[in-house]
Amino acid sequence: MQDNYAVASDVYLVWHPEWRVIKIGVCWHGNDRVAQHGRFGWILIGRLEFESRRRAEKFESAVKSLWKSEGHEPVTDPLPEMLR
């Protein structure tokens, strides 16, 4: 069985103009996660490719830690509620 953490993954940065929120996330390379967000008003700012999900998640975690150290608190994403 393949180690899912060894599969190429992307870190994406999206912006929601109505909510004035930036979101960072990780997805498997080539899936439609960003497009799913786009259907709810999120706009892609950028995307970085990583050779493994493990590296992508490490990068995402470092960015979130930086944001938190600068006083930016995470917000709850209303997307799951919108899908109900």
C-alpha cells in the first residue's frame, strides 16, 4: 500500500472578498479542492507544488504559525455549513 503522505500535494492560498478572509490549505496534486472553494466565492491567489503531502503540511503549518505569531487568529470556514 502506498504511503499517502508521499504523494505529490499542493498548498493553495485563496481569498474571499465578501468575508475578507485569506485561507491556506493542502490538497492532493491535481484534485478539484480549489475549484470546490471557487464555487463558494473563493478566489485563488497562488498554489505551490510539493513532492509530498508531508512537506506541504509542514509548509502550511509554518505559515499558520507565522500568522498566529503576528496576531492573526484563525476563523471558522462557513463552507461546511453551506454544503448542508
